[in-house]
Amino acid sequence: MEEQIKAVIESDEAVKLNYQLLTSIKCVGPVLAANMIAYTHNFTRFATWRKFACYVELLLLNTNLARV
């Protein structure tokens, strides 16, 4: 399965660039980067970066509330 994911990343230059940018961030490994690209459709699923940031913040808020 990992080889298939790598093949998809390598087949598209925009995906490959975003993958490289994501994995250059400290604590973002290949699994998280691939998941973010897949879920966001290479960051085209959200109209603006602000909408994506709001979504991520809601996820974090829900995660923190679940721990209480």
C-alpha cells in the first residue's frame, strides 16, 4: 500500500510539491502529509486557507473537549 501511495504522489507534480512542503514541517511525517493531501484533495477542497484553518481548529477543539 505504501508503494501505491508513493506512486500517486510521484504522478502529480502539484501533489508532489505539497507533499514535499508538508514533510519539511517539523512533526509532519509521510503518513500525516499523505492523509492531509488525500482528505483536502490536495488542498482544493476548501475555498480559502482561512476555511481550512477554521476546520482544523474545530477538529482540535473537538479533540480537546473529548479529553475532558
